[in-house]
Amino acid sequence: MRKLREQEPDGFAEFWDCWRPHMRHTDGRGDARKAFRKHILDGADPQDIIDGARAYIRNHLSLPPEKQAFIPLAASWINKEAYMDWCEKERAYQARIQEQQQQSNVV
């Protein structure tokens, strides 16, 4: 019997593209998709999860190599609502980048 693939919620592919290159070998797309869907159905904004993941991963990559060895499972990270802490950091980072680009374009 072949299992039918669940349809991914809007925004999940973007989240997974960010998380997948850095995930643990035991991480799973299915568990992450379920957690993502649950939080969206509970009222979370998909963009909050995506932005939070971007900021978290960027911060994770800035750590010393010995501390980069541990990254939580995507589903665990989502279920802890960690994205709520990180999404604003990502938006502030993007605003700073945009401001710097605008200043460099001024002649």
C-alpha cells in the first residue's frame, strides 16, 4: 500500500528550503510539516515561522563550530514557538539591510 503524500501548507516549502541545508540527519519533513500546519491552523502567520527560521539559522551559523553541532529538530523548534522570538529579529535585520542599501544609493 502506498501512502499518499500530504499537501504542504502555504509557506512550508519556503521554510523547509531554509531549514533543510542545516538540519540534523534525524530531522523529518513530515514531522515539520505537521507542526507547521498545526501552528498555522492555531493562528500563526506562516511568514513569522519563515522569518524566524531565517534569523535562527543565520544566528546558528555565526556560532563557533563546536556549538553549531546541535540544531533542534524543525518540529521541536516550531512547537516551542521559537519563531515568535526570532521573526522580529529577522525583520529588524532586513530593515537595516534595506536602509543601508538606500543610503549607498544616495549620490
